[in-house]
Amino acid sequence: IAVTAEGGTVTTNLQQGLAKAWVNLNGTGTIAISDSYNVSSLIDIGVGQYEVVFTNAMSNANYSATSSNDGWGAGGTYNVSTAKFKCIARSYTWDIADVSAMMGQVCGDLA
């Protein structure tokens, strides 16, 4: 679906602008998905580090993945592949720590 911007000068492909996967997870104790789209599972890979596995793969590893945590620090993503990405939670002092709410989203092309 093509969407024309105000004034009619710019057209955006709506499909390209949609998130292809997102997750809200509880990263304390036994980690769990609170809610998600196109996420099949999580893997706890260490303190404050979570691997998010897609239900449907991305077409390549050149997508945009972002993450954040429950408001007290920063999030980051790394080690992306067509099947999954990893996210990390950091406090304001940059210590890696488990968090009660970690959020991540992915934009790009599905396979």
C-alpha cells in the first residue's frame, strides 16, 4: 500500500514502514514473553542479555533492531541474524542487569 504524504510530494510504502517483529519481555527470574509479534521464543544468555527468536525469519541480517528497558537505563541490540537478535539491558551506570521489562522491535524485510 502506497501512502501519499501531506502536500502529495512524498510517497511511502506502508509495508516497509511496519515493524516486522516486536517483543515486551520480563527479564527477571524465569524470563518470559509478556507480549509479542513474530517472536517464537526467548533464550536467557546471561545477566541482562536476552536472545529473541523470530517465528518468521528476516530475508537478511541487514534489518534495523532496537531495544530499550523499563526506563532506568539503556538497551542495545547485537549479533543479529535472519532468525534472531540479542538485546542487552544496562543501568544508568552502564552495568549490565536483569530488568523486569525489556522491549525490542525490528523493521526490515521478511523472508
